[in-house]
Amino acid sequence: MSRGSTPSMSPDSGADSDPDAQHDTHPPNLECQILRKMRNKLKRHPELWLGNPLTTRDHRLLYCRSVDFFDASRALGTCYAQKLTFFLPREEITPVKRIEWKTEDDFTCKMFVQRCGGKVFMQRSPQIPYPDHLKPYHMRIDVKIILPTPAAIKYKVAWGVLSTTPDKAHILQGPSTFTPSHPWDAMILYDCHITLEGELRNSPQIASRVYDILLMKMGPDYIFPWLPVAIRDVGPFENPGDRIPECYPRASPQLPLQEPSSPIEWASSSLFSPSSASGLPPSGF
């Protein structure tokens, strides 16, 4: 499941203008109403987000009707940003390390994404060394997708993972204007494609396309805080062949990096321990 308790923010009527709401087959749950409210606030007031301006492509994602194999109004915990996966070049089929994108490690995961080329906008953006034991590896961002029943029947698959590289991530810090106690952060992932994990590769209709994904961050009572609110088909998948996208650690050129506010915050993280990166992934990977 992607959450631990009830959401920490209440929805309002603004969620009704979401393009996906017109195609609901049943009343959306509270979580879905909150996600749609956040999406619509971003559509109407993008200037309030740290990381704006948004591009034409971003606005197309904000206003799109999602692909039919994703349904934000379904049961809780079916779709979420699941993990960062590390692998050697040309050996993506056998990843050697993963970091689950849980609430307690959200800041660390965003730092990894930024240092590998992603556009990550945060008030606290410390310039800290990237762990040496992870530098030999490439990294991808994995979003878990569980299909709604009609789509599972149509495509004959139940679940899978959509993935992209960190240089194709854009994370915006949300304003405190609307609900100070709830995060309004947004994440856009470009050119996501299927991985070998799960069953999506068995559906030619899904596996042959690439997608942009809009995720919004839920409150600290969620185990996995980043939930998709829109997925847009952006075209056919083109096999990169021998081309390996650059995603080795590097400071993102678009952002000023600041000194860490508390070095203890980083020294206490087990993610920076070399022993935590050794060996094969845990069972069930």
C-alpha cells in the first residue's frame, strides 16, 4: 500500500474540472479527489510553484486525458513512484541496487535525481558528495503501475513498471498558500518506457509507446508519497540500441546549489554507506 493512514488534506469542488473525471465509472475516492485538486491548482496557478515556467509539453500533460490503463480513482496503493534502480551500463536486466522512494528518504532520493542531471527545485538543495560506491552505476526512476480491471482484461496484463532516467525528471516545490500542512510538490517524468519487471512488456500496445507522467506528493502519512495523477502517451518507443544516456553523477547546471543546513541529516543516512550497495537486490525485486 502507498499510504499509512487517511490523507492530511481535504478535497474541494476544484477537482471536478479534471479531464479524467468525465470518464469515471464509479465515484472517485478521497485520495483521487485530493490528487485532482492539486493537479487543477497547478494548472491554474503554475507561477506559485518553485521550478516554473512549465513548457508546452508540460501543459499538454496537465490538461490531457490519461491513458486507459491508468485510473487515479482506483483503490489506494495501486500506482506510485516506487524506487531508484542502479545498474551497470548495458546490464539493466540485472540491477545491483535499489532505493525505495519512501517518505523518510524523499529528500535523499531527490538529491540523487538532481546530482544525476534532473531539474529538482527545493529550498534546501545542499551540495554534498555523491556516494563513491554508486558512481559506477547508471540510475533510473521506477513508477509501479497496477492496471484497473477493464484495462487488465483488454491488455491481458496486470501490472508493471514505467521507467525513465533522472535527466528526464522535473521536480517542482509547491507553495504553502493553499494548505500549509500538506505538500504541493509536483514531479514530471518524461519519456517513460516499460521495464522487464512485471507484465507490461507482454502487451505490444503498451510496450511500444513512451509516456509522460505527472505525480503529486502526498502527506507524511504515506509510505510512498509520490502518486501519479496523469499519464500521457507521447509517441512510439524507439530502441536506443547501443546509445547509453548520460546519467552519471553531475551537478544540474540549471540550479544553484546551497550548503547543507545540517550535516547530521546526511551523516545519519544508511544510503551513503558502501555496505548498503553491495550484493544483489533483496528478494522480490
